[in-house]
Amino acid sequence: MRVAKREHADTFYDFALQTGMSFQMMDDYLDSFRRVNLKQARNKAAIFLEGKNTWLKIKSLEIDACTHASVI
């Protein structure tokens, strides 16, 4: 079995991380803004009411924290 060079492993790791983040961003965006029927809307609301963290929520909180930190 061949062992990958460290730089190749790091490159693949970075690629996989960016691909995963891109997928999660698009999934959360579509969940937030696409048209849904009433049953789907209830399920979507449940996600937020249960306090589940989405990429959109996390980024919003990060931006809010940076904005408030610069004001203080």
C-alpha cells in the first residue's frame, strides 16, 4: 500500500472540507428560501424551534458578534 505525501493529504483534506462546507451552505440556503407546502413548512419551523444549528444561523451569529464587538 502506498502512503500519500503529506502535502497531497493536506490538499485532499482542504478540498473535502471546502466541498462539505459548500454542500452544507447550499442545503441550508435551499431549506431556508425555497417554496414549501404547509407540511414541509411545519417541519422547517420545527428545525428552528428545536434550536438546531444551520450554517446560515451560525454565520449570522458570527457576524452579529463581530458587529457588537466593534460597537463595545
